[in-house]
Amino acid sequence: MGGNPLEPFIHAYESISRCVQTHLSHLFLPPQADSRHPHSPPKPTSQPLFSIFSKPPPVANESSALFHRRNEAKASGPLTKEELGRATWTLLHSIAAQYPDQPTRQQKRDVKELMAILSRLYPCKECADHFKDVLKANPIQAGSQEEFSQWLCHIHNVVNRSLGKLTFSCNRVNARWGKLDCPESTCDVGTSDMSIQQR
Ligand SMILES: Cc1cc2nc3c(=O)[nH]c(=O)nc-3n(C[C@H](O)[C@H](O)[C@H](O)COP(=O)(O)OP(=O)(O)OC[C@H]3O[C@@H](n4cnc5c(N)ncnc54)[C@H](O)[C@@H]3O)c2cc1C
């Protein structure tokens, strides 16, 4: 007699609240086995994670590996005409950026031949045929780095125009395609013994 009449309700409230806490924490926190008692039921941890995943979410290194695997999978698919075009222009403008100020006769012949080969072997027949006409109407000028990079910019613009694209301002070509970032001039265009003799 004389006890708190609300005591049964307080007990009931406390046990319901413990039960709710335990079940909610199982829902929102990842279970962890107790290493000392591997067969005991997993205990919730204090990490703020949802445990709806069977594995914890990837950490930074795992997620960047996943990102690269997805990109690789995408990159291993067939190229589109646009991707091939961008890659080819990148190569050509990079060659032009590295082209010597005073090229040898061999180097001048090489770029001329490279363009001729592209116009025959470029793996898009429509593009190759069109490029043949572009080269006929705009004979290659490769007497110096400046001349070659400006000529390339010009013919790229001819192709841009034919595709209804905006043209590129050629006074920005060195800013867009500057010298490659290679240590100790390792990206400079080499001069073979033969080409030195032919200067
Ligand atoms: C030789 C050749 C012939 C092609 N012919 C055809 C064709 O007949 N039909 C067809 O559908 N596609 C053709 N293509 C592909 C086409 O030119 C584009 O590469 C493709 O449509 C993707 O265009 P893009 O807008 O992403 O930029 P791209 O034209 O590929 O350019 C790549 C980047 O170069 C820079 N750039 C743009 N113009 C110039 C410029 N004048 N000088 C310097 N830098 C510049 C820009 O930063 C641009 O983002 C050809 C490609 C090549 C290499």
C-alpha cells in the first residue's frame, strides 16, 4: 500500500521503449558479430548507417575503383563517329603543337603523308572522302609550327562548317592545344639521322 499507482504504466513504458530502441537500431545500424562470441546474435553498432545493404557502402577507394570499372566498361564499347573524330583531332592538334619551328624536309614530308594516309584510311568513309576534297582545296602548309597549326585549325574549321558547327577562333589555337606537359622535352618531335642529313 502507498506505492505509486502509475508504477505498472511506467514499467510498461520502459520495456516498450527498450524494445522499440533495439528494433529500430537493427533497422538503421549494421549488425556486427561479437568476435568473442561468434554465435551470439549480432549487436548494433553506433555507426550511423542504414543496414538495408548486405555490405556496408563502399569506402572512397572502393567507390573510385567502381567508378573506373564502369568507365572502362563504357570505354570498351564500340566508338562513335564523334568520339573517333575528337580523338583524331586531339592527335592532329597535339602533333601540330609539338611540330618544330624549323622542320626538316623529312618532317614536312611526314605530315603531308600523314594527311594523305588519313584521307585514305580514316575509318569513316564519308569523312575520308570529304577530307580528300578538303585537302585538295587547301594544300598542306607545314613550313613551321605556326604555319602548320594555323593550317590545321583552318581545315578543322572547314570540317566544322560542313557539319553546321561553330568555327573555332584560330588565334586561340595555342591556348587550346599548347605544348604537351612532358618532363625534359620528352614529347619533342625527334629528328632521325636521316632527317638531319636532309635538312
Ligand atoms: C579528318 C576528319 C574528318 C572528319 N569528317 C567528318 C565528316 O565528314 N562527317 C562527320 O560527321 N564527322 C566528321 N569528322 C568528325 C567531326 O569533325 C568531329 O570530330 C565530331 O563531330 C565531334 O565533334 P566535336 O563537336 O565534339 O568537336 P571536334 O570537332 O571533334 O573538336 C574537338 C575539340 O577541338 C577544338 N576545336 C574545334 N574546332 C577547332 C579548330 N578549328 N581548331 C582547333 N581546335 C578546334 C574544340 O575544343 C573541340 O572541343 C571528321 C573528323 C576528322 C578528324
